[in-house]
Amino acid sequence: MLQGVTFCVSETLSPARGEKARDALLRHGATEFRLERDTDASAFTRSVTHFITDTTNVLAAQWCERVDTNALVERAQTSACAVTPEWVERSIARKARQPEALFSADPSMIFSGVVVCCSAMPPHDQEVIASAVTSLGGACKCTLCEEVTHLVTTTRDGAKVRALEEHPHIPILVVAPHWINDSFGLNRRLPLDEYLFDMQTPGSIPVCMRASWDRVETRPAAPTQSPSGDRGAVLANKTVLFARDTHGGTFETDPGLHSLHDRVESAGGRCLASFTDDAHVEARVAEADIVIARVRESPEVCAAMRAYKTVGTLPWLISVLTSGKMSSPRDRLLDFPCPAQPVDGFEHLDITITNYTGKARAYLRELITKMGGNFTPYMTDKHDVCVALEPKGDKAAKAREWNIPVVNHTWLETCFATWTMHTMAQHQFITFPGAHRLNAVVGKAGIPDSVLAPWLERDVVPGHMLQPTVENMSQATPEPEPEPEPEPEPEPEPEPEPEPEPPTVENMSQATPEPEPKPEKEPEEVLHAREMEEREALQTRARPVAKDAQRPPDPSPHETPPSTRANTPKRKSDTTPTPNAARKRKSTIPVIATTSVDLDEPMLATLDALHIRRTDKVEEATHLVAKSLTRTEKMLCAIAHGTVQIVNVGWLEAMTKQQAIVDAAPFALHDHAKEKRWDMSLSTSLAKSHANPGKQFEGHTFYITRNVQPAKDILQRVIEASGGKAANASSVTARNLLKEPTRLHVIGARADTQQLLALQEH
């Protein structure tokens, strides 16, 4: 069937997938061509008809002919083309060679390998879907045939859907049109989890088409871990050149790169000796297969790009050595050297992030700082941009109130990829299809060819101007695990973030002036009704709202779903809530809050199975889970309340292992280093607050001047958790201080020196 096909398998494919494609091709009559180090473009294009790869960001793919993605006719075999392994699998499954244009390896062709057919949809909608799919590498069929991979519909009543129900062995997926719409809007191919019709369950519809209160909490399936490659051979016969901007021209004497040098050699590679003269750049790059650099302006990078060498960063090389799998650095933004100068206009932007956690949050923070922006874990009305996973939460609400643009992470990735600040008023950047869907495509952007073209023609910067200094050597030294950042101050939104030292008289005086936003408070009866509903439903997170004209409208954030309100009779506790009712309610099932902790999927599944509710409000929690002693708002409020057990992550790990609720006492948090640094004992503080819960500052009033950091609303919540009162310092503060100076206090900043001096005179 595949006689006349001469193929070459890219080294960027995982060993298992590459071997599977190779065996299948050879069994069906194809001939293999192996790339050697001295293979040139002429020899490759004369021999190869198909280059099997998952990316076009490799040298051999540059030698291939660009296939017209709009042409569905079978192409001639006289020139090489780059196709994905799916072309092999689909050709063998269909027992006929498939059109290469449908299996482009170009990362921008997000619908590569997708053939859709529409059912029970208006003609205009079908036309829009067909245009979206075909423009990004896929195809559209009018009839349900064997070539179709996805049937697009909004109902199960169509004849095509019924045909698939009667023939479950046919491997065609039935999806909602939202999948096409959301993927096209983000220019990222989203996972199918929430868009699929379950053909095994009669009458079911995809999650994205359900009303928000009718959704069952689901999580995307864990990604399949591809087997690691042979770490001893991943760099076999490859020569690595470390640019001078990574080590200052003294690679052999740089202790930070010694271990990396050894690992390159143990992986079968060889490191070129360092040099100092710019005249040797071209010759050294010609010897190398891989060039490792920090910035794009370095002479080694410019020469390597002209010679079509692989160019990557130190983190990329470490990843290759660790995983045993070769990848293209241009497929990931941080794997390819970025320009030394910040993005024009970005250096003046104050940007915050909300709803992203863990590695995704760290990745976006690094994009911001590398482009020259200023990232802060908190948000004020002085901020310029709020990057959100979904337009929910305190920060997103405040951003709308203060007219601060709210965008998704693709705006940051697009700005970084093109090194240009793009306008935020584009559909792709303000589309929020749902947290799980958007989170699945974080980090899936690469560096396009069009961005690199100008760098091949520009004048290179002399090497000595790019050599590391004392300040940037820490960035040039590879670190398998990044050092933790200083811990942030308490912030209004519960997001895992390391915390800096708390404000003192010395460091608050240098803080940037910040406004005093008044936190929005919901009526107590609404909060209590929502808490009761969540507790009874045993749901810990709300699902994102999908766009669907046919579904019933969602209730407002402050409104109980009508179906729940109509069918749930009120009880006495529903109509007469008391303060801190959730915290005082006797129960054997814990209610947990977390600070600076990312819960993994097994932990979340365990909490759901044990009916353990999570909350962002410390006053509702019975336990606060933390990795270490920090001075976040949650930690300080938990200590002040005196009734919240503060435990380490080991408690959650033990419950996950035993699949049962275990005693939290053995997992009480201890952090001797922090306690010694701050001259305090956590256990002693908790014992004191437990003896007098929430009353440490009872009868005390704290006056806060305008420019104090953190913001007044954060300090106010911490003070009130201890029984105190917080107020703005004003002209009448001095008179109040004279009345009872031992119970009245002023918290100020150096920016408010005049006001503080006026108070001291009294």
C-alpha cells in the first residue's frame, strides 16, 4: 500500500511513537531514509517523500515542501512533505494513502487530522464551522463517511447521530460546535473532555451545553505519560556549543556548568571548548549541532540561525537531558533565547495574575518579567492588566470595577512569541471558554518563522557585551529546581504564591502608594444560603459557564439556582444564620482552606470522595493546610481565630494514601527556621489564641494611613480576625489618641511622614 514512500522519522518524536510509525511503514512497503550528520538538503529532498514529525521547527522540516492545506487531492510523491504520525495511522486504518495536506505538522494548523461533518445545524453555522476547520488544517465533509473523525451537532435527534448510536464500533466522535468555536477563538486545540456526547448514555449532552448548576464536577483525564527515551543516547553524535552569554567566555572554569558538561557527555554528546574572539564564532558554530544561549542577540545565535542549527536555552537542554527526549526549542516560548531588550511598552505595565496556579502561574510570571513587565501578586487600581484563567474571583471583579483589562494567557504568549505588545481588544485574548479548557493549552505556544526572519539580517552584538555579569550569572547557571521566591505579603485573593516579609515601619515606608478599595460584602443570608447549598451538594468548585444559546440562562453569582430554591424547603438554620455559623457547626467532616499549596488531582479526588469541603474563607474552615509558616492573610487570620488547626501537606497525603479521614494532630505545622527568624513560636501563639479566640486585639483600634502596604482592606481583615477595629487615619485621629493612647494605634508609611509628624506632636 505504501510502496514508493521513502520516509524519515524525526528525533523529536518519543521513542515509542517513532518506533511504532517506523514499524508500520516498513510493514506496508515503505523505505526508510536515515538522517546522518553530513546529510544536506539536496540529498534529503532527492530521497525522502515523507518526513514523519510532530513539529516543523526542525531543520529537516525546513527542507520539505509547504503543502497547501486547502487542497484535498492526493499530492505527487516527487518532493518531501512533513506530516504527523497520524498520517501513517490513518492511511493504514483506511487501507489507502490519505491526503498529506490533512496531516500538516505545522503547530499553527490546530485542526490537522480533523475531518468534520455537521448534523442538524443551520446552513450558516455549517459554513462557519467548515471555514474555521479548513483554514487551520482540517477538512469538512457533507456526508457521514469513513473519512470523518468528528460529527458536530447540538442535538442527539439527527439521523447521523442515531446511525452512530446503532453502530458503536465506528470510531467517530460526536462533539458540540463549541469545541470548534472555542479552539478557533483561542487559536489552540482544546481537549475534548467537556465537548463530547457520551454515546453510551442515552439522552446525555456535553458538559459545555449544560446549565452551570446542572453540571457534575469532572476533571480532565490525566495526560498519558510517554515513556522516557534512552537518556544515554539522546545527544548521541551531537556537539554542543555554549554561547559566551551563558558563562562569560570561560566555560571550562565555570563551576555552575561542570555538572551540565558531564551530563552532556554521559548522554553521548560532546561540548566544544570556549573561545573569546568574535572572529571564531562562525567556525565554532559550524562545528556544533546545538547552540545554547541566553539572549537572541548573541553572535552565536545569529550565526546558528543562519546555519539552521538547533538553538535552545539552558532550561531546554536540562529538560532534554532529564527526559531523554529530543524536542524543538522553538515549540516552547521559554526554550528559545529571547531578545535582550524588553518588549516596547511592556516595561511600564503593572500586571497581575489570577486563577492560574502552580507551574502555569510561574510560567506566566516568567513571561511577564522577561518581557520587561512588572508582576505583582496583588492588584490595585494602578494596575494595567489582569491575566485571568476565568473572569471570576476578587481580582477579576475589582478589575472590572476599576476598568482594568482582563485577558487570558494567550495575550502574554502572543506578545512573547512576536516580542511585540498586541492590542488586548482581540477576540482571542478576551475569550474564556472555561478554566479546565483554557488551562489545558497553557504553554502550547512556540516561536513562528516570521519572527526570526529579521534576526537573520540584523547586525550582531559583540560577544563581550552579552557576557554574564554578577547580576545575571544566576540566570545563566542551570538549576534543576528553581529557588523559592521570597514569600508575598497577604493578598486579597487566595492564590498560591510565596510571600515576602510582612510590612514594618522600615519597609512600609518605601512602598508604592496604593488606594483603599472597599471590599464588597454580600448579605449574610445570601452567603449562608450559598454555603448550605454547597454543603448539601458536596460540590467544591463551580464549573465554568459555556456559551450555548439553547441552554437555560445561568443565575447571577449572588443568586441560588431556581431549581434548588424551588425544591429545597427552608429550615430554621436557613432563616436564622448566626455569625461564623459554618465554623461553629459541630461536624466530624473537616472543612479545609489552603495557603501557598497546590492540590494535585489525587488529593482533589480524595477530598471529593470523603466529602471534605474546601473553602477560601478561613472563618469557615476547621483546618488550614500550608507547606511552611508564612504571613499570608489566611495564615494570620487562622492564628487569630484560635479554632483552626494549622497542618502540613502530609495530612492530605496521608488521607490520599489511606482513603480515609485521619487525625490531623500528628501533622501540626512546624517551621523552626521561620520561627527562629521571626523570634516566635507557632505552637505558643496558637495556644494563646485558642485560650482567647479572636480577642487578642479586643478593645484596640488601629488607624491606617493612606500609603501603607499591604492595602487597608487586607490589614483590616487580619485586625478584625483578632477582635480589633481598623479605621482610616484622619484629622480627628490625634484627638482620639489623647483619649486612650494605650488602646489606639497608628500604622503608617514614610510616604505619610507629614501626617505621622502631626500626630506625634500631640
